Amino acid sequence: MSLPDFIFWCLALLTAGSAIATAVSTQIVRSAVWLMFTLAGVAGLYFLLGFEFLGATQLLIYVGGILILVIFAVMLTAQGSFSQMPASRGHWLVVIVIGGGLLAVITSTLLSTSWEGFSASPLTKQTDTSNSDGLALTFLGSSQGEAAHPLPAVPGQIKHIVHSLFVFEIISVHLLVVLIGAAYLARARRARREAA
Amino acid sequence: MTITLVHYLVLAAILFVAGLVCLLVKRNAIGVLIGVELMLNAGGLNLAAFARFNRSFELDGQVFTIFVIVLAAAEAAIALAIVLNYYNNATSIDIEKAQELQG
Amino acid sequence: MIDPGLLYLVAASLPVLAGLALVWLSRPWRHDHHDYDTATRGERHVRWAGYLAVASIGISAILCLIGLFWYLQYQQSGRDHFQNVEPWAASIPWLSLPRLGFEGKGNLGFSPDAPGVDLRLGYHVDTLTTVLFVLITLVALCIHLYALRSMRREVKAEVYDVLAKVHRPGRYAWFFTVFSFFTGVMLHLVLADNLLQIFFCWELVGLCSYFLIGFYQEQRIARQASIKALIMNRVGDAGFLVGMAILWTFTGTLSLVTVRQEERDVLGNVVMDEGQPKRRIDQLSLTDTLRTPASDTHGEAFEEKGAQAGQMCRVTATRSASGKAKLDVAEAGPLVVVWNQETLNSHFHKPDRGRFDAFNTKAKGGHGKGLRTIPYWLLGLAGVGLFLGCIGKSAQVPLQTWLPDAMAGPTPVSALVHSATMVAAGVYLMARLFPILIPEVLLIIAYIGVFTTFYGATCALVQADVKRLLAYSTLSQLGLMMGAIGVGGWSMALFHLATHACCKALLFLGVGTVVDSCNSVQDIRRLGGLRHQLPVHAGLMLFGCLSLAGLPLLPGWYSKDGILATLVSFGSLDLKHILLAIVPLVTTLLTAVYLTRFWWLIFAGTPRDESVTTNAHEQTGLLRWSLVALVVLALVIVWLPHPLSMENSWFVRLLHQSEPASVRDESNLLINGSNEQLVSGTFKGASWLRPVSEIMHLGPHGLANILAVLALGIGIGLGWWKYRLPSVTPDGAVARFLEDGWRWDVVLQRCFVTPVKLLAQGLVMLDRWLWDGIVHAIVYLTMLLARAEKQFDDHLIDGLVRQTSRATHAAGLALRRVQTGSVQLYLILTALAVISIGALILMLLR
């Protein structure tokens, strides 16, 4: 067993375990903490896959952003009666059956699929360690990198040149809209309630 | 036994199912939100794995993963705003009680 | 210089306008309004109504006199009245109607491309009009003056009606409103230039008569009499309408005057023909349409064997093989030619002697161009219809019973409306239409008139009510006039109309005074010996009675003598019609008897009922002088310029001038003619108005004169002998029969009123049982259907709708259970679905 494999197993164990813990823990604060571990594990897996930029992003946004938001929300709404709201036993049973079924379906699908053409290969120069230039260029719509390093044709795949500038724009606008929407939704409306 | 794509995909599946379970059992609205985050992460992991194991998806996968992360952030922001709003209105975040859409 | 015709129009319209203006003063719609506070002011106010009415009729009378002299001057200037009528007649188009055009067997009168017909409103003045205007206005003026005084009790705001025993508001203004309006309309009737217009006025005078008979509307008898008069006149007017419709349909004109116009060329200049303006005929009168014209507008005479000018041209129609209709002149053909202006405006060319081209309208020239015809019997029917109108208006048998009842009105009304003017309108109309009446119709008129004379005289013999007595006398005299018209005594009939109007008005006014001074007692049996209290009136009434009875040299004698002479001539020429001679002579005797009785019982002898006659005293002022004026008027009519030569009397000369040409022509034939002509049906009227030398040698006239005077003497003698003692009127079955007017009302009741009522009741039953039954059955069936439909609706349609809604509701209720609102449940189900689909795909792929 090579070191990367070992690290994968460790990280997989951490991620899966803490995800399950997130799901099953009855206290919302604990769930949040377990979620942090799960996110961290996924970030580790990104690193393991060689996508340092992704991993960093994952850590920054999820662990540093979203999780903090969640914890804030928990704190804002944390009143004794809400911190623990256990589901009924029958509910649990149903959910476990469904979860198990879904897992079984997905897993059997995965296992029954022949993953030809999907194998570990060295990363191209664009996504080389500590270098996110290729990604940035892709985002900016430059095809220089691709011209320099033509990608091998994949059978059954339509060759296409990646131009992600449009996606980038969409993300930006989307975020803007979301921020405005969130600010609008979350703003205080005491006056209206009093009036009502 | 080397680590293949399937390992990653199975791990993502476990994550996804965990998220689903979290989504289904939590009566706390924030718990539901956490479940959604888990499911999104599963998706992101899937994309990253496909990007790693097929070179033609190398950049696409990353781009979409970032997309997913951003979406998750946006979703979290909006969802939390909704939750807070609901809390302000109903002084509760129990989704069992949020049944105004009952027929 | 104003139009002379316009003068007459103004004269006729003044009383109408006064009447209309007085409507405001009388305010008939406020009859029940008692305003005692302003009573005295109202009295003074209301007197103006009388003054206004008298003033209007007075001005009219003056205008008529001016018009008369103007007219005489116009005639003396030598201009031919008949060629140039413009200053004396005018009309405006009123309605323009397309001519009914249809062709068919027997309807030879119709030509589809004949021109349209104008109904016109207009007036025309001829000799007859001028004479009658003077007569009507002067008599009306006298009666108006009398009424001014005699109606004075109506001035008060409140009047006690003795007979109805109620207090009621006075109707002074209302009386003069209708009275004045009546006079004006009567004048318009005489002035009108077409039958339709006459008919309008005819109806309007009838309406005024209705109002005036029902003047004392609180009295039941007056109300009934007014309605009776109105209804009986309607019966006659139906005939009038039928006659008018026939004439209008077949001749296309109702005009009484032929309108000629100066022909103008395209530049508007008058076309001259031998120094005279060329004239063309614009519209033909009824007379000129039916009687053959002497010449066309070009002066060419019409010559046709058996068709003399001025006669009706009788033809037979034949249709040639080519479909062309030909008219052949025949002595007694079934058709009468209707001339039209197109024919007369073109030449009387005769391509084919003795035959008319009836329908060859397209042919150039030819005297038969577009000639129409009217069946002879239809012409007679039209005449009978028109005469029926006159029967109603002039109270001839069998529509006479309304006139005695009409005496329920005030005395001036009886004098003016129901003896002098309105009832004479029938005589006037018959005189106007004389030329279009066929001999058979004239004979009917003669017989009905003579019978009415006899009827009226017998009834008058025993009447107890003085006013009813005079009414029957009026009836009798009107019959005499009608009889005269029927036998061609045209001018004598109108002459008698004039003298009778004056005398009868005089008698009525005198009787009114008598009755008023005797506590409103009208029963002749309770009067008597009044000559002491009312000497002047007794004298005036004696004059009236003797004049009416026909004492020589008094006004009535001249006219009555003339009529009798005509009738006797006629009767003696054809012994078949000898009754027409005998009955009037007997009637003369009866007339003398009842008039003697009338005067004797009122004025002579001793009072029978002191309580009635003690308060009577001589009246002066208007009540006397209006009577005197009537006497003077009557004498002026007959005595000027000389009492002994009646032929030179201005009035008779004027009447003689205005006689239609056909009367003169036919009287010529009579005098020189033989019985043969009478037998053959070509009627020949008599006119004794030949030069005296001619007349005196003729047997019938001298005989008539002698017999009439004899009858008068005997009658007076009989009357005096019978009533010289202060006994009462004989009472017996015959007397009662006569007093009830031969029980004519009962006959009418049995023959007409009861059947009509029965018919009405039958129709009511029919209505109630049959039509209502059908309607009810339909209603019932509809309701049944509706009920069935309701069941269908309720159960099937509504059931379907209800079941649909119920099913939908149930489905909604069932489905709402699924909608728990629980997000997690939804998610569980979604996940289940995903799992199921995934599993399915897996199984299928394997």
C-alpha cells in the first residue's frame, strides 16, 4: 500500500465517518462540528487529487465561510427547545432504509459500470503543484495553454475547447444577486410586525 | 489495490447518502441545511475525481467544482436568511411545524 | 291689393282662432275647480269670452259682405270666372301619393303608369260660397248676440242646474269657445275646395255639436243625447268615407275645382295663344273628370255620337284580339269615362271614330290617351255613400232620431247648430256634388227627402216639448230641401236653406226667450196666453211661423213654393213618381197645422198654468233686436230689389248663377222633353226658374202654387179649429206613436242596437271561451312542458353537474391528505422514486 493510498484511506475514513456522525448526531452544534471535519476531509481529498486550488477554495469558502454562517445561525436560533429535536424511531427506520437503498443503488451502479478511460495519469502542467495559472487562464478564456499542450482525444467525447469566461461571469452575477437577496431576506422587519 | 475512480465515487456516494439522511431526519432547519451542504460536497468530490481520472475533464471538473462551491455558498446564504426570517416570524425553526403548504 | 280669396280665408279663420284663443280662457280642463275667492274677478274676466267671439264673427260678417260685393264686381267686369279662378281659389299640395296601379279583369279604371295623386289643402270661392258665407256669418252673428245675453247666467262662478239639481261651475267661456270654433269650422267647410277637407270640417262641426249638445253635462239626458248624435253621425260618416274612397280610387282626385295654369316655356315666359295666355289644366275637379268636357285646352270641341259635352260619357269596353282595350260609346254602357288632364291638354284627334283607345297610353296624341273608366254602379255606390254621410248630418230618415234629442243643448245651439247651419251642411254637400250623382242616386235622395218631410211633420203635430217640436220641424224642412235636390231643384233647395235658416233661428231664439221667462218650462201644454206678456215676441214668432208655413210674400213662401213646383213638375211628368208630388203637398198642410198649434198654444188663449206664465215679461235689448235682425235678414234675402218679382231677387239670381251646368242642361231637357227620357233613366230635373212667361204656361207650377196656398189655408184653419179651445193636446195611441217619433228609436234599437249588442256579447263569449280557452290551453301546455323541463334540468343536468363537482371535491379531499406540508416526507418520497427508477434501470440493464 503506497503512501497516497494510505492517505486516501485515512481521509476517506475521516470524511465518511464524520459525515455519518453529522447525520446522526442529535445536537445541532455537534452536527456543525462534524460537518467541519467532513469539509476538511473533502479538502484533503482535493489536495490528494492534486488540485491545490480547489482544496484551498474548499477550505476558505466552506470551512471559513459557510460553516461560520451555519454556526452563527445556530447561535441566533439556539434556544433550549430547538437544540435537540430528535426524530421518531419510525422516522429513523424509514430514513435508514431509504438511505441504504439509495446507497445500494448508487454503489451497484458504480460497480457495474466499466470505467474505461478513467485511470490515474500524471497531471498536466496547467494544474501542476502550487500553480493555478492554467485554471486562471481557462477562466479568462485563454486557449494558449491548450494549444501548447493539446489534450488527447477521448473516445466518445466531443472535443471542445474550454472557455469558462462566461461561467465566471455567471458566477459573479449569481453571487451578487444572492448577496442582495440574502441581505433583503435577513433584514430586520420589526416595524412591520409591530404594525401587524 | 490501488485507489481508483470507483473508490472516490463510492466515498462520494456515502457522503451523499449521509447528507440525504441528515436532510431527512433533522427537524432543525439548520440541520437540513447541513445535509444539503453534505450532498453538495459529494457532488463536488465526484467532479474532482472525474477531473483527476480523465485528462479531458481536468479543467472542466475543477471549474465545475468551484461552481458547486460557489453555489453552495450562495445557497447557504439564502437558506440561512430564510431560516432566520422564518424564525423571526414563527419563533421556531422546527420544520415539522412549517406546514403552511399542507393541502 | 290683397287676394280676394284670402279675404274669405281670413273671414273663415277668425272665429276658429277666436275659439282656440278662448280655450285658454275657458280652461275646460279645470271645470271642477271652484275658486270662490276670485269669483267676481273671474266673472268680469269671463265676459271677454263673449265679446271676443262676437267680435270675431262680426268682423267675419263684414269681410264676407265686402267679399260678396267684390265678387259681384268681379263678375260684372266680364271676366270669365270659370276660365280664371286664381284670385278666388288657391291650394297647396299636402300629400303626394303614388297612384295604385293594378290591371285586371273588370278593373278597367286602372292604368299602371298613371301619374301620382296630390292631396291638396285649399280654398275656393264661387257664387255658392259667397252666398252661404253671408248667410252663415249673418245668422251666426245674430245668434251670437242673442247668446251674449241669454247665456249670462253661466257667467257666475257657480250655477244651479235645475234639472240635474246640482251646483256646477259656470261655463260661459266654454260655451263661446265651442260656439265660435263651430262657426269658423262651418265656414271652412263651405270654403274647402276638396272633399277630404270638407270631411275634416264635417267631423269638426260634428265634434262641436257633440260638445254643445252635452253642454249641460250634469244632465243625464244631455249626455246621452250628445253621445247619440256622435254615434249616429259616425254611421253616416262611414258612408262618406266609402264614397270618398271610391271616387279617389277611380278618379284620382277629390278636388271640387279645376285648376288651370298659364303654360310657361322653359324660360318662364307665359306662352301666348292668339293674344291670350295659353292655359293648361293642372288638376281636374270631380265634376270635370266625370262629365265630358266641352273642349280641350286648344279649344277643339269634342264630338262623339251619343256623348254630349256636360254629360257622363257611358261606354262599353271590349278587348281586341291583340289585347288592346277599346271603349265604345253606348247609351247605357256599364262604364263611365274618367277624363284626365293629359287628355284635355292634348288634342282631341280622332284616328278611329267612335272608339277610344283605352290603354294605349304610349300613342302620340289621340283623344283616348290613357283614359280610365269607373263602373257605373260604383259611381252610384259612391253617391249613396256620400248621401249616407248627409243623412247622418242632416238628420234624414233613417238616421234622424238624434236631432230631436239634440235639443238638450242650450237654445242658441239649437238655433245655430241644429237648425240653421250644421244640419244644412248635408244639403250643401249634396248640392256641391250634384254633378257627379247619377239619376238613380238622385231618385233615392228625392224619396228619402220627401219621406223625411212627411215624417218630421207628423211627429211635430203632437209634440209637447216646444223645442222638440221645432226640431221635428227642422227635420221636415231639411227633408224638403233634400227632396228638391233629388229632383233637380238645386237653387230652390239652397234658397230654402237660407230662408229656413233665418226663420228657424228666429223661432228657436223666440222659444228660448219664452222658456227662459217661464221658469224653464218647455211643455207646450203648460204655456198659453203669453201674447199679453210678450207682445213683441208673439209678433216676431208669428212672422216666423207664417213664413215657414208658406204664407205668400213671406220669405218661406218663395222657396217652399219653388220646391213644391219642382216636385209637382217631376211627379206629374212621370206618374210612377206621383208620390213625390202628393206627399209634400200633404206635408205643407201638416206644417201649417203644427205651426198654428205651436203659436196658438203658446201665445193665444188663456194661461193653462198660472204658476209658469205669471213671471213672464217682455225682453228688450239683445234678446229682442237679434230676432228683429233675423227678420230683416230674411226679408232682405227675398224682397230685394222687389218683393213681387222673385226671379229678380239678388239672392235667387246668385244661386241660379251658381247652379252646376248639369242642372241647367238637364232641366232644359225636362222642360222640352217627354216622359220617355225619365223612363229611360236619364234623369231630368226640373227648374221652374225659367222666365216667368214660360213657367206660368206650364201646368205643374201653377198647380203647385195653388195647391200649396190651399193647403196652407186648410192647415191654418184646421189648426185653429182644433186648438181654439184651451184644451190640451189629444192623447191617444196614434198621438203617442207620433210623439215618440214613430217609435223610430225602438225600431233602431231592435234592428241594430240589440243585434250589435248580441253580436258583441257573442263575440265576448267567443273571446272568453274560444280564444281565452286556446290561450289558456297553450299556457297550460307550456307549463306542463316547463315542469317536465324542470325535472329534466333538476335531475339530469343539475345531477350531472352536481356529481361532477362532488367527484372533484372527493378527489380533492382524498388528494389533500397527500399534501402534508411536510418537506421531509416529500423528500422521502422523491428518494423512493429515485431508488425505484435506479433499481429498475439496473434490472433492465443487467
